[in-house]
Amino acid sequence: MADWVRRESIGTWSHTTIGKVIADLRPKKEKRAKPRRYEIAASMVMWSEDGAGFRERGRKKELLLVQDERARKKVAKRLVDGPARSADVVGNLREAFERYGAPLVLKQDNGAPLNSDEVRELCDEWNVVLLNSPPHYPPYNGRKERNFRDVRGFVRALERHRLGSSLEERIDRAIYDIDVERPRPVLGGRTATEVFEEDRVSLPDRRRFKMEVETRQLELEADAGTRAELAAARRRAVAEVLSKLGLLVWKGDVSTDSLADTGTN
């Protein structure tokens, strides 16, 4: 570049100046908008579910957890041998529905046991809207991921100090500490259990809510210009309807991008 500048009689430029010129001439990449984060405004509006692997005496176990997205409270748990099956997921959800009632929305990832016909039939029976996270994008379910880390950390600490006679007992003690005894700054200094009980509102008719979500989803799919927009239609529909009802509040940045297509390892 420096030789070309001299040949063209443009003058003598330093390598630093030439580098700046080249940078200015290059096409500028558009900055991608930061994903926005939403906060659910009341308990019983949205739950999330997933499983995490553990080991006990060399044997594989899986812990299924269902938690309220507003309160971060675990509303159901089940520790099963090996990878969880659809029947385990259904049993865990049904127990939570019968104990607390059903949420408007159930958020989950794309694992096969969570998306079986039996799970869909249970949600249809209780008029629950199923919401799947974008593939390979754990931050969409970030609160649940954080809670699994908290449970794992507490269980490891109990095991290290030889407290609790079994894995299930240590998990019970971990969840009790996290949900009942630990005030959370993100919850205004309240515990998850307190928020779950106190932040209740009158919820809309669930059949009408489900119909509105499905109608808006069809509209978004019809207007979609890309595969990413088509795949995100359900998530956008849920967010829009909840926002219109005042049950979802948009925050600043990170975590719950409905159009997320970024893979993670």
C-alpha cells in the first residue's frame, strides 16, 4: 500500500495512517441489537422445567426441576435413575399442577422427554401454553440454569462435609435453603417462597389466553421473512400477549432473545 501511494504521487504516508484509511474504506458491519431481557410480573404466570445429571455411588441420576419464573421457587422436583423418561416428566408436572394449579406458560428446552406427546397432552388438558427455547441457547432459560448451579454447589458442599445420608436428602436440603431460607437481592430481599405467595394477581382466562397466543403466532408466521423469524413466532407471540396483559415487563439487555440463533458448545 505504501509503494502504491508513492507511485500515485499521493505523498508520503505512515503505515499507521494507511491502516486508518483502509479501516475507513472497509464496509462497516451493522451492530447487532442487544437481546432484551424480560421479567415476569407475577407468580404462576410462567414456569420453566429441565433436568440435570447427578451421580450417587457411581450410578447416574437425573434431577427434574420445575420452577416459577417470577419467584425462582422450585414448585416440583423428582430424582430418577438414569436419564429421565417422558413418564417422569409428566408425573412431576402433574404433581405440581395438582398442588398449585397450572401456570399460563410452561417454558422448556428441546429435549425429547420434555416434548413428548404425553407432555403435550397434559398441557392441553390443563390449557397450558408450551414455550420452547431457541436450540443451543441456554441463556433463554437463564434463571433455571442459575438455580441448577446453586443446587449443585450446595449439594457438593453438603457432600464434602458429609452431611445428608443420600443424594435425595442433600438435594432437599439445598432446595429448602435456596427457596425458604435465603433472601435474594434480585427479589427485593425476599425469599423465593415469599415472592411466590405474595406476588399473585388475577390471571386471565387460560383458554382465551391460549387462543390469543396461537392467533398471534399464526399472524407472525404469515409475516415472517426469514427462517429465524418463523422459528421465533411462538416465543414472540407469548411475549407480546403477556406484555399486553401487564404480566411481562421488558428490561434492558441480555439473556432472553427470542430470535437467538447463536450456537454454544
